Amino acid sequence: MGIKRALCFISIIILLSSCASTKLMDSWKSQSFDSLSSAKILVISEHPEIYVRKLYETSIAKKLRSQSINAIEAHLQFPSLEKAETPEETTKILQLFREADVSAIILTSLKQTIETQNGAISSQIGIPETYSGKASFTSPKSNENLATIATSKTYVLEALAYNLTLEEDKQLVNVCLVDVTDPDSGDRIRKTFTKIIGDQFK
């Protein structure tokens, strides 16, 4: 292999290895966030696949426990827990949480899949304005204004932290939006996402 060809080959390897990235895009905390350090936190992952949901809940709960935070996986504490579809169902779920002394929730989900061109997103993604209004656990809002152009795939993961002991419109105390571009490993995504959530408590 000639020098030019070798250099070209090396450049391609470097380019490909640098494409995959996981980073914190944006985050927000209320003044009440520190109160979660002494709360019993239920970690809930909204994922259609049970196996993946359990992996995320376990990873995040273990990370928080390693930081002396009382966290429990939803699939262990409430194995039959399902997403509330009505206000009545939400009331019943919150009652179950109270009976189990759960006073806080970390809710994670995949918010959006974005296609970008040449690594550029045509619109800025950040904390939606609705979050600054401290939405309650019963009515989380999502950011619907995300770009869709083709070439590279970016996944936006979201983590919402709620303090259920606060007034309804002040329960949301932390929001993290995590950007995952062209991931080469689901395990790496989960570990980095978990670390970002744990770092919120430092």
C-alpha cells in the first residue's frame, strides 16, 4: 500500500471513529433539585421493549445507589406498572407510589430520532420552554420542533426528574436532553446516559 493510499485509509478510519458521539445537549434544574438527594427515587424507563427498559432502569438505579442516593428500579418495585392513559389512572399510580414511600421519579425516554446532513441540524434543539414552567409529573411536554434532513442519525434521549412532594406545577426539578449521533454500541449509549444522569447529583 502506497503512502498516499495509507494516509487516505487512516483518515477514513479516524473520520468513522469520530462520528459516533454521546453528549449532554442541554439541561435545566430548579432550585428544588437538591431535595432529591434525600428522596426515595423510582427510576422509570419508557421503552417498548421490556429487556431494554430493564437495562436502563437497572443501570441508572445502580449508578445513583453508588452515589448514596436511594433509587429503585420500577420493574422491581412495580412489575405490572403501565403508562397512565387517563387522569384517574394517574391518580391511582401516584397513590401506589405514596404507599411505597416513593417521593421522586426519574423518567427516561427516547424523544426523537433526527436525520441530519453533513453533521448539521437545521434547527437548534434545547430545553423546551414548557419545562421552565415546572410541568407536573402528570403532564410532561415533549419538544416537537426537531429537524429532519437525511444523512446521519441522531437520537435524542430525555431524562426528567420529579419531586412528587412539591406542588403540582413545581414537581419537575431537572431535565436532561442527551444527543447520541451514529451510535456504534447500545451499551455505550446506556453507560454514557447513565453517567450524565448521575452527574446531575454532583
